[in-house]
Amino acid sequence: MEIIMKILIINPNSDPKMTEAIAKTAREFAQDEYEVLCLPTPGAPEFIETYEDSSQSAPGMIRLLKENEKIYDGFIVACHSDPNLDVMKEITVKPVVGIGEASMKIASMLGHKFSVISDTIHSIPNKEDLARKYHLDKVLASVRAPLEKNEPDSEKTIYTEVARKAIEKDAAEVIVLGCAGLTGMDKPLQAAVGIPVLDGIICALIIVSGLIRYGVSTSKLRKYNPHAD
Amino acid sequence: MEIIMKILIINPNSDPKMTEAIAKTAREFAQDEYEVLCLPTPGAPEFIETYEDSSQSAPGMIRLLKENEKIYDGFIVACHSDPNLDVMKEITVKPVVGIGEASMKIASMLGHKFSVISDTIHSIPNKEDLARKYHLDKVLASVRAPLEKNEPDSEKTIYTEVARKAIEKDAAEVIVLGCAGLTGMDKPLQAAVGIPVLDGIICALIIVSGLIRYGVSTSKLRKYNPHAD
Amino acid sequence: MEIIMKILIINPNSDPKMTEAIAKTAREFAQDEYEVLCLPTPGAPEFIETYEDSSQSAPGMIRLLKENEKIYDGFIVACHSDPNLDVMKEITVKPVVGIGEASMKIASMLGHKFSVISDTIHSIPNKEDLARKYHLDKVLASVRAPLEKNEPDSEKTIYTEVARKAIEKDAAEVIVLGCAGLTGMDKPLQAAVGIPVLDGIICALIIVSGLIRYGVSTSKLRKYNPHAD
Amino acid sequence: MEIIMKILIINPNSDPKMTEAIAKTAREFAQDEYEVLCLPTPGAPEFIETYEDSSQSAPGMIRLLKENEKIYDGFIVACHSDPNLDVMKEITVKPVVGIGEASMKIASMLGHKFSVISDTIHSIPNKEDLARKYHLDKVLASVRAPLEKNEPDSEKTIYTEVARKAIEKDAAEVIVLGCAGLTGMDKPLQAAVGIPVLDGIICALIIVSGLIRYGVSTSKLRKYNPHAD
Amino acid sequence: MEIIMKILIINPNSDPKMTEAIAKTAREFAQDEYEVLCLPTPGAPEFIETYEDSSQSAPGMIRLLKENEKIYDGFIVACHSDPNLDVMKEITVKPVVGIGEASMKIASMLGHKFSVISDTIHSIPNKEDLARKYHLDKVLASVRAPLEKNEPDSEKTIYTEVARKAIEKDAAEVIVLGCAGLTGMDKPLQAAVGIPVLDGIICALIIVSGLIRYGVSTSKLRKYNPHAD
Amino acid sequence: MEIIMKILIINPNSDPKMTEAIAKTAREFAQDEYEVLCLPTPGAPEFIETYEDSSQSAPGMIRLLKENEKIYDGFIVACHSDPNLDVMKEITVKPVVGIGEASMKIASMLGHKFSVISDTIHSIPNKEDLARKYHLDKVLASVRAPLEKNEPDSEKTIYTEVARKAIEKDAAEVIVLGCAGLTGMDKPLQAAVGIPVLDGIICALIIVSGLIRYGVSTSKLRKYNPHAD
């Protein structure tokens, strides 16, 4: 009897609606190949936007991972700014993947440069820092967000326009959805703009399920060694 | 009835023994999840080491891919220097992954810095160029190869020593096998040195099978557009 | 009547001994020019070494800053890995300086390259990441730590040897003390090795007292804006 | 009896009006904490704009520093392109700070990216080179100058417009005054645009007075060693 | 009796018209100082635009060089994307220069930043990759191409407009012709825009004739050693 | 009647012996193709090692160039640290080439990485800065100098040993002579170590004579425009 692998997606915020949207995307991609669950972070804010939001979600994320470490084979951090990802990698011997890192690394393999489509202008510096952290600043065409949030247009119309600008003005050849809350918009957007559009949740599932199957995880030599030597 | 995905691994050289070793690694990893075949490149040299070797393998690789494009869902280039990978990505709408890019991108997610363990001193500049091409030069701890090739020791002993030096002298936290011919040495080496050791063949399978399942492929906007506009 | 400026040094750990050592260094440097107080972080670990340590000190650091925001004119984060510095800068309109950033930025003005002398081998990747975050990786000669921690020699002897190696092998022209716990060792070490040795606590005092006097603080335009727009 | 520290500001040009403006800014900031004097450079051009201007100011600057070395505790080079700063650092054991380096290093601690507001289009390549010399090219949002110099508007109106463009088009979060001649415009501009505006003269005073008080100066190991070994 | 040096220009495509245009430019520059011949590549496409085009021209280029190695003193690859240049350098002990590398390296010595004027939008990613390969990405102001190819204007008018945009919008101080097919347009364009305009064919002749005269060629230590060790 | 081109080599120091050695190298390379003269700089130090040395040679270099501008077609600055090269490029419309930039740019075309062989340990930071100025820091294998200057061995023996270390320890594939005073040692060293060894004087002659013949010179758009706009 085959033992199926189990993946836990940690949604760093506490919004049940976003948690369910992430779970839906993940289940549809996983099909029967592996079990996947998404949990919101207890004690976290409803939305992660500021540095303080990230800090506030850390204790709950750490607890979630530690309590579930034995049950699951691998973990995903499902906020595109990869909050507290380093500590997640540190505290477990099992593989952990962030949706920001997974989506941007895969994007860099599919075209010359990629743009991140984010939900707020506020997040642009954060996304630029993240791309630089992953050594991808030179292939980041741009980070773009809708100028006004309360536009009457549908979300799809708004983000199609943002993606089009990234393609036309910044020469992006791949689009990365820069917020877990945009999950589900990859295929409609891809159909509209004609270039690959990546949802980080799926990118992270690809990597983490592969690492689990491969029996490879985070190096514990030094950077992610939880014990100071 | 489910249609299982099919992946073709293109071995850029013409060595049947290495082709079979690659195929064995791939089949064991794929199990029943997808079909995977490895073919040697007609007209290619027995081993790819020089720039001329890469050029000589190009016509056969192009032909292999074009002849098999409709049959397979995705392709892997299985030489760690990723020869002719850009042209492979250009001439098909289906996803293509190089074992060099896949292994180094995944390595960068597992630790502070990684070292590539290669088979010849000659290949060091090439590997350094490759890491830089993928914007990973700053996380490349080193490229190392055995100093003398005809040592009486077993391959495992030789490469364990090389990996140990990378860990001790260059602070590598992850090891990447820098030659398809080293396939199968990942787990023994990982057991010996205690940090993750990556075989690019498996890393590429992880990425390409994920892309196929996701329905995402190379952007055809400009860089990999086969038609000059 | 002149109103003297007041600076709060937040020690991210909870060790009273280290808190007092930091306070002593700060008071001696401040003399009568400004008031300076150092507080340990409630709920924080005794020593900050891992990513989890940093996360655990965040809630206490945030609370300390918020509770004291009105009383003090500026703040210092006194752990050389600058834990939670971005959130500190975000949640107050008053200037906040990390001892890591201040010491490395000043070091870069005093010589060709600098080395960070740290207390543990474990912290080397973290320090390298920090230097890169501040765009100083190209002028970082090295990060060095004593190989064995329980050496019978005095601390001064041990770190003099470490600094000498940084000078001789890595061509460091300036030494940065890479741990708040090394405070007080700057002048003895400088006397021993003959090149500038910087204590981040003093470097941060120089910057933050200057910013206060100048009436300049963190930009609230976007990156450190606590309100997502 | 306390001995008060004395700082000499070397204005690399020979313009008495600019010299007095610099002195005024410095005295107001120094208050009674330290003595500060600003001298024009004998034999220098009236304004430093070209490479030849910099070369022509070198002999006078060297003489000024050497003649005053014993009297003063530290020195500032008060032209934002930091002309001849390396030679100034080399020829004295006392600390020397350039207003270009001080302002840009401090700017990098206050926000995501900064823009330099310069007086001439001609100086843009020079400022870009300077930012790169200090490893700050990646956090330089832009260098901007008024397009036409003889506009009828007031200087404040002109530079407010330039700063606004830097904020809106280049996402600058901090503004650096790129010419000593703009001294005094920091606070009005900051009031107008709502983000930090830095005058290099004050930034350099912060650093150099701190270094003097700390008893730290330029490393004489190699780069700034006046004696070739 | 002096033996005059002989240079072979390999045109990587098979277009006789472009071959003759290149030859004309070369002969006029060489005058009587050295002999220079330009040959089209047998079996190559008529125009090199895609990765596949480059691969297809490799066998012919290798054959051309090998057959002529003894007769000529040095070689030029005369397509601005420097196709197969590494293999050309590898297979001969005589100097080989690409028109892309020569023109961009010389451009970097003549001004702050340079722009490459290319013939197709499609080639922009390729040119950006090439500039990065030669470590010139930071001095590449832009790559620009005419937006529409079938404009009724003359070629000179079209490219003058492209160059003007590079100067005005991207601050280019030097223009590089980004296609061998543009040969002959350097002087008219330079007259029109008033800054240096470089034809790679002439730049490569300068370098390769100099290397021949100097008796220096490609290092055969490792990267360009045709024998794997 | 053909008018032969005339090149002036400006030796930034005042040493007649080094001036003659440079002139000899240049004449032998130029043969009858062009006239070349080398002049020492009036008022300059005997040897350029420190920043002050460079400053002191500036007035004489400027005068030399201005007095000879009409007579010569191009100029070379013949000290490997390229002192005052930017001002030289600025003050004339004729081409000016530094031996540092010419040798390092050409070295980067001949192999994977190059090492600069310098005469003093003191000059290492300066050479590293220079390589970075020319965007060549990533292909600089190392800068090396003899550890002790008064060794009894011959100069050739000493520098052969230094070059060997650069090859063996730093993987240099090309050697650059890092001091005009080493002129004449290129061919003996190349014979001894078996990889290309470049004398900057000859490299600069190759470039400047080519630029003159091509009718191309420094861009006067902005960076090297002697008139501030």
C-alpha cells in the first residue's frame, strides 16, 4: 500500500476566505497525487502588508509548523512576500517553500524578464527587495500594481491592464501574481495577455512535492541550523 | 481514462551507457506518475566538454526535439552545461528544462551557497559562466573537480573528498552534481557528507513535470520567439 | 533652557548583563550630550542567534518601542544582525538605527574593505546576507569567527588572532565587531592590530543622535509606511 | 576644562559666497557643540563642474589640509562630487568626510531608494559614477536636474518640481541635495514634498564629529597609506 | 620583404550582399595595411536572428575557420550577436574577435553609457544578454530598434530617429550599430546625431589586427582549450 | 603624399629612464606605421603610487596635452593606474586611452579571468578599484605583487613566480602587467608561463591608433564635455 505524501500550506494571514481560495487552487492542482491542506495562521492579521504584519504572523506560523511537523511531509508559506520563510526553513528538517521564491525562480526559467503584478503600490519596495534577496533583481522587469484600488472594473479587467503595461512598457515576458489573494487569476490573465502567468501556490507545490519525493530538504549545515554552534 | 504525461530526456551526447544511466535515474524517480524516455543525440560526440562538442550536438538535438515534439509533453536537456538549451526552448511551444539550470535554481533554495562538483578542471570556467548566466554567481560557493582523474580510489571516495573540500574551504551548504555522468551518486554522497546533494536529472524532472501539469511553458513573446519580427 | 535629547537603545535579547554592557558603552560615549538608556526586550531569548530567536524578540521589541515612542527622540537596535530593524523603522516616525547597518556603512568610509568579527561560525551566512542587504557585499573582506569557542585564552587574545587573520588573509583594512556582546573590545583590539575597529553601538549613536539633531527620520512614503495604501 | 573639537570644512571652490553659505549651515547645526570653520580653496575655480575643475582645486585643497592639520580634529570636503576626497583621506591621520559620501550613505538608511537633485544636467554621469563608487547605484532612484537653468521661477519652486518628479517617476523615498550651493534648501524642500531631504554638509558634520569623538579615523593599512611600501 | 598580415572575416550568414557590404567596409578601413577577406558561411541561413539560426551557422563557421586557419593570421566573426564566438576562439590558436564584443568594449571607453541600435525588436533580449556576458550591462543605456520595419522613410532617417531617442530618453553618449547589415551607416549617423557611432566590423579590425601584430592570442589554459583535460 | 599619424604618450611621472623604456616599447611596436613620442610630465613625482602623486602629476599632464593637442592625433596615459585619465579625455576632442583600461579590456577578450601583476602590495586596492571602475571586477582573478621587493632574484624570476601563483591559485588565464615600469617583460613572461601577457602600452597603442584611423573620439555629449551646461 502506497503512502501518499501530505503537504501543509500555511497561509500567514488569518483570513478564512483567502485560506479557502488557496486551498481550492492547491487541491485542484494536486488532484489525487498528494494530500494538501491550507490553514490560516492563528493570531495573524487578516492581511499581510506591512513589516509589522509579518512579525505578528510569526508566532502563529511557528506554532502551526511545529504542531504539524510530524504529520506533514513538506510545507508551503503562501503569502507572496514570503514572510518568515527563513525561520520556517530553520525550524524543521522537512522541506519548506515560499510562493514568492518558487514563482520568481520558475519565472526566470521561462523568459527574458518577468514582472510581478501586485495588489498595492505600497508593496513595490518589498517585492523589489524580495527579488534582490533571491538574486533575481536583474531579471525583474518591474513590479506593478493598479493605481487606484476602488475602480469599478472587474478584477480581471484591472489586472489585465496592469499586465499589459508590464509587457508593453517594461518588456516583461512572464507575469507573476504577486499576492496569494490573486489565486485563480493565472489562467484568465494568461488567456488575455498571451504570455505565461504564474500563481506562486502552484509553483511552490511543484517544488515542494518534488523535494519530498526526492528526499531532499533544507541544508542544516549553518544558515538554517536551528542550533547555534 | 487518464492520459499520462510523457517526457523526453535528450542526452546531448551519443554515449549509450550514459543514456541508459540517465534513463534509469529518471524512471526510478518517475515511477508510475509519468512516462519518461532518454535518447542519445545522433551525430553528437561521445562526451560534451568543449564548445565545439556543444555545437556538434546541436543539429541532432534540434532534430530529436522536432521529430518528437508532438509525442511528448515536455523535454529535458540532460548535460549539466545546458548545451543548446536556448535553441531547444525556442523551437517548441512545450516546456524544456536544462539539468544545469534546474539543479542550480533548486540548490539556491536549500541553503546559503552551493558548490558544483564537476568531473574536469577544464569545465570550471564553463560552470562559472553558467551560474552567472542564471544570476547565481553570488550563491555559487565554488566549482570543484578531482585534481587527478586516474586515481585508484572509487568514484564515490573521490567525489566525497571533493564535496568535503567544498564544504570546508568554500562553505558550501548544498552540493550539485555537475555532470549527467555522475547520476546515481547523489544519495551515497549525501549520506557521506550530510548536506543535500542534487542530481540535475531529478531536479529537471521536478520542474518540467510540474510545468506540464500546470499548463505553462516558455514565453514566446520575444527572446524565445522562433520567428524574427 | 535647553531640552536634552533622549535615545533608547533596544537590546533585542533579554540578557541583563549584555544590556548593562551596552548601556555602559553608550553612556561613556554620550557623556553629557544626550541621555541614553538601554533596555532588554521582554519575552526575548537570552541571546539572538537563529531566525527563530529574531522572531521571538519581535513582539517585545515592538512593544518596547511603542510604549516609549513619545518619551524618546530616537532608537537603536543593539544586536549586530539588526533583527526586526525594518519593523522598528516602520512603526515610528522617529529615527531608528541598527548597529549592524551603522557600523558597516561607517566602516565602508574608512578603508578599502572591512571584515566583521563575529562570535560564532553559525552567524557567518547571516552576516553575509546583512552586508548584501546594505549593498556592502563587495567591500566585505570577510566574516570571521573563532574556530573553537572554549579556548583557554582570553577573549582579547582570541579576537586579536581573528582580526589578524582578517587583515593578513582577507586584506581587511577596517574591523567591525559583529556582536553587541563584544562591546568594549574596540579600543584594545584597535591598539593590538593597528587599524580602525568599530563598535556598532557607538556607530549607531553617532548616526541616530545626528539624525535627531538634524530633524530627519525614516521616509514614510512607501517602504516604511505603516499603513498599506 | 573641556577642549572643544574643531572641524575644518574645505570648500573645493574659491567662491566666497558659497563658502559663507556653507559656513552658515554648519555653524547653525554645530551650535556650541564644536567649532566649525569653512575655507575656500586658494587657486581653485569658482565652481567645480568638470574633471579639470577638480584637478585644479587639488593643489589648494592639499595645501589647506596640510597647513591646518594640527589645528583641526577633522575635515569635510564640501562639494557634492567629493573631488579629491581620496587624496584628502590619504594625507592626514585625522578623519575626512565628503558631503557626497555622507549624504548618500545616510540616505540609504532612511528609505528604499533616494534621488540626487543636482544643479546641472552635465553633472548626472558624475553623480551616477559617484553612487556606484560608494556601492549605492542599486539604491539610487535617479539623478535629476532642472532642464533649463534660467527659469523665471524661484529656486525653491524649481527644485520642488525636480524633487516631485523624482518621487513620482523614479519612486525616490529620500532626496539628497546634489550641490553644496543648494545648502539651506533642505527644510523648505522637505516641507514641500513630505519626504526626508538631506544636505550633505550636515550629514558630513554628523559623521566626522562622531568619528572625532570616537577616536576613529581612516585606515592607514594600504589604500590610504601615504607611503608606498 | 615584409609579409603583410591577412585577416579573414567570417560572415555567419550566407547572404552575398551583406558579405560584400562587410568586405567593402573592411577593405576601406584596412587600406594597404593588411589584407582582409570576407566569406559567407556555407549552409548558414540568409540572416541570423534566432538561436536556431546561430546553431545552423555553426558547422559552416567551424569548417570555414579550420580550412583557412593556416592561411590567415586572425579572424573576425561579423554578426553583432557574436554567434558561435566561443567555439571560434576555442578551435584556433590565432586571435578571433567578435564585432559585438569589440564594438561594445570600445564604446565603453568613449563615454558614460552606450546604446545599441538594432534592426529588430526581437533581438533586444539577445543584445541585453550579450552586454551582460561582456560585463557591460551597467553601461548599456538601452537597446533600441525601429518600431515598424516597413516605414517609407530611408534607413538613415529611421536609424537617426532611433539614435536620437537613445540619446534623449536613455542618455546614451555613444551609439553602437547592432547589426552587420547596418555597416556604412556609422559616419552618416555620427554626422546627424553628433556623438560617436561605432561599426563593429571596424572595431573588430582594430582589435584583431593589433593582436596579430602584438603576437597575442586567446589563452589556451582552460576555457578555450580545445582538449578536455 | 600620405600624412602619417602621430601619437603622444604622456608618462605621468617625471622619470626619464621609465620614459625612455616606454618610448622604446612603443617605437618597436609602431614601426613605420605611425610616429610615437613619449614625454615625462613636468612637475610630476618620479613615481606615481599614492593619490597625492596622481594629483601632483595632473597640472603637468594637462599642460602637456594642451600644448601638444594640435600636433598629435591621439594620446596615451602611460601609468597603469590611469591617473587623471578622465580629465585628459575631457580636455581634448582627440582620442585618449589609458594603459590600464586598454590592457584590462583586451585581457577580458582573451580568457576567462585575468590577473594584474603589480609592483607593490600598496597598489592592490587601487587596481581593484580600477577594475571595478571599468566593470571588470568579476573577471579580475586577482591582483598580485611580489611580497618582498629587495629579493636577490632577477625581476623576471620574481614576476614569473608572481604570475605562476596567479595562474595556480587564482585561475588567471591572462596576465596584465600592472605597471608601465614593467614594460618589456611581456614576452619573456609569456614564454615562461604559457598564457598571454599584456603590456598596457601596446594595448593602448592598438586602441588609440585604431580610433584615430577610424575618426572616432571621446563623446562630448555630457560626461567628458569640458563646458558645464
